[in-house]
Amino acid sequence: MQKRTRKFVGAVAMLVFVVVYALLAMMLAQARPTQDAPVLLQTLIYAVLGLAWILPLMPLIRWMEEGRLRSPTRR
């Protein structure tokens, strides 16, 4: 697959993933233990949910750039 096509497919996949992830993150944020949870706990929950989307997308970004999902093994 050409790099240009991979980038288009990857961009569409990222957009779909981020929309679905945002909906799930909002649902999880609303389901937190109680409304009276400590501010530090709420901050931690929002920080984790706000950054957790990056890890699942790393293989997709690598595929978009290099054409493979995994890094080559080093010898």
C-alpha cells in the first residue's frame, strides 16, 4: 500500500477511534465513585483518561509512517 493511502486510512481510523474513546471516557468519568470524591482523585482520573488514548494509537502511527505495525527486531 502506498504511503499516501496508508496515511488516509490511518487518519480515518484515528478519527473513529478518538470519537469512540471520547464517548467511553465521558461515560467512565461520569461513573466515578461519588460526586464527593477528593479533588486529587478526580484530577488523576481525568489525567489518565486524557492521556490513555495515545498508547493504542502508537502502532497505527508507526504503520502509517513505516508500513509495518512492529519495530524491526534488533540483533
